[in-house]
Amino acid sequence: MKGKTVYIKTFGCQMNEHDSERMLGILYSMGFNEVDEPKKADIIIFNTCAIREKAEQKFMSSLGRIKHLKRRKPELKIIVAGCSAKLQGERLVNKAPFIDYIIGPDNISILGKIIENNSEEKIFIDENSEIAYFDFPTLRKDNVKAWVNIIYGCNNYCAYCVVPFTRGRERSRPFEKIYNEIKRLGEEGFKEVTLLGQNVNSYQHENIDFPLLLEKISEIEGIERIRFVTSHPKDLSEKLIYVMKNNPKVCEHIHLPLQAGSDRILKLMNRKYSYEEYMRKIQTLRDNIPDIAITSDIIVGFPQESDEDFEKTISALTEIQFDGIFAFKFSARPGTAASKLEGKINEDIKAKRLMEVLKLQDNITESKNKKLEDTIQEILIEGENEEGFTFGRTRTNKIVKLTSHFPSGKIIKVKIKKANRHSLEGIVI
Ligand code: 5AD
Ligand code: SF4
């Protein structure tokens, strides 16, 4: 396959970004090169997301835009991978017969075989436990930070969420595989790893749970920082907080989706915690790790969310003072429990609630950042941004721009001179 080319477009979360690195790794090992335009490619891959309807619409319009390429170049292969591939399966091929292959998140390990054999079969979306054991020849674009999968799928069945249907049941990757991959990353000069999973806290392989996994990984030479996403509040243990507090490589940041402030809505969402229980965890985190940054996800307009319920989300945000949030309008997803609930909220109300949440949080984020002015922070240099500024991140995952140049991969101390809403400016000390 020498000289062949692939174009890949990724939608959705970090898990998907990483899956794309793995698909590219497979194709590179077969002699493919990546190109930046669909029209230059022999294979086009859309790695899709299904979390909200908007993500699926975005992918469908991208798909529409490349349809004509196939007419000009019949040997072109069009592949749809990822969560929407899994969710829509055959329906996608019926809608868009020019698609050659549909490959679910569990099946990307066989991408090489599909291409090599010019497979007649089109749809590969069955649950596949091999995913947790397969050694991917990953192609990482970054050389400072790396994503590493530790757990696949999700068993939580939050009422709104399509992930258990797209990424299947929870499966932990064997400890030795994770350790060896990170050891290699350390040898290659990577400085930071982010452990990935829908719910990293429920990692369990033989006698190794998540806190122990963190401890073991922190022994790897070269890796200076360890992060992880995402945590489910119900599984956030004291043991994990202990490791975050005491292990110098584990960074002081946690992404802990709250979703809503009202217990009635949390119950309808099947989140398995009350606001009070969530708050207690936040308090324990802050008591133990005073500088910790806490970020979160919020959904507005979940079915039956009254003004009163929504106000509880607003007061939760005010009380907790997150460092940052992602906020979304509820989107009904096929197959989920929430899609069958009565009491849908109309789009105007959702939009209004979303605006209110974002505006409030913008002010909170800015005031939290302001508190960092004149403090000393340790940052890991990641590279240069589009404006030519060298930038890095604090241990709490905040971006800091510098006026002087530093090579990426270096860890340095800076003084924060100015705080903006979405970034900090610092000088080296
Ligand atoms: N509608 C809106 N937001 C959703 N999320 C997950 N499913 C939905 C949905 N159906 C949000 C949650 C989750 C984040 C990744 O996406 O807040 O934490
Ligand atoms: Fe990621 Fe979920 Fe979107 Fe799949 S549906 S790509 S797991 S955010």
C-alpha cells in the first residue's frame, strides 16, 4: 500500500481523537500517509460522535460534501467509524450507499484486515472484546502529551447517554499493556499521560484498581505528569483522593460531571448521587488538595426540568465555583431512557437556560483565574500557538502564554502576570 493516502476527520471526545490516532497508526504501518484534504485521499475516514443530535448532523453534512469524490474516483474507500457508525449501522449504508465500510468503536483493531482483504462485508459493529488486548501501532501527533486508554465502554446507563449503546460494556485493559505502553512513551520522551475511559474510577484488572494503577504508573521514568478523564462522582473514592494528594506526578485537576443541581433531575438522570453527596466529595477534595481545579459538565433542559430545578443548577454553580464547565442542551438520543420520558422542554427555554449557565460560569472562571495573578505556577511547555506564543499548562490544566521562547517538553516555573477568561499570561522566573 506504499504511496497511498488517508484523510481522517474526527468528531467528539478525546476517546475518539485517540481512536483516530490508533486508526492512523494501523494505516501508517501499512504504508499510508495522511493528507489534509479529502480530495487527495485514497481512503476517507469519518470518526463520528453520537452524543448529541448536533454532532451527528455535523457528520452527515461532511459526508454529503465528499459524496461527489467517489464518482470521480471509484476506487476511493469511504469509511464511517465511531459512535454514530455503531448506532446507525446498516441504516447509514441505506441512507448513503456510497459508504464502503461501517466500523464501530469496538472494531477499529480490524481496520487493517478490512483494507488489506478489500473486504466484501461492509458492516463491523459487533461487540469485540479483543479491543482491550490489541496492541495498536498508535500514531501520535504530539510528542509531549499522550492519551492512553485504560478502560473501554460504560455500565452506568445515565438516562440521557448513548455511550453504553455505542461503546458497549465496561472492559478494563490489562495492567501490563497499559504499563508497557506508558513505559515506551517515557522512553520516547513524552512527559505527560492522560488515562482515558468513560469512567476511569471503575478500572479493575485482577487486584489492581484505579488508585493503585496511578501509583504504579507514577514509577515510570520520564513521565512527569499524570492526568485522567472522566470520573463518575459515585466512584470517586477516598483512596483516589489520597493518591492525588500524595503522589507528586498526579496532577491537581479533576473533571467531575455534576450534570444538574436538582436531586429530582439527578434521579431521573440515573446519576446515583444527590447534590449533597456530590458536594461532600468536592469538600473532601478541597480539604485535602487546596489548589485543586475542578471542572464539570452540565446538561440543561433535561425532560421535566422546571424553573425551580434549573435554579438549583444555577445555585450549585454559584456555590461550587468550578474552574470551568462544558454545558449542553439536552438532546434526546435513540434507545436511551430519557428519550422516552415525558415533559420535553422546548428549544427556546433550553437555549435561554444554556445562555444563563454559560454567562454565570464565564464570570466564575474569570474570577478564579484572577486569583492566580502573582502566584508561581509550574508549567509544562506544549509548543507554540497560532499567534506564535509559547504556551504550556499548569498542573491544574490551565493554559499559560509566555512571551519568551522555551522548547516543548520543558517544565518551568512562571509567575502569572495577567489572567484572562480563557488563559493566563506568565513570565519565567
Ligand atoms: N444531551 C446533552 N448532553 C449530553 N451529554 C451526554 N449525553 C447527552 C445528551 N443526550 C453530556 C454530558 C456528558 C458530556 C460528555 O456530554 O454532560 O458528561
Ligand atoms: Fe465520545 Fe461519547 Fe461522542 Fe462516542 S458518543 S465520540 S464516546 S462523546
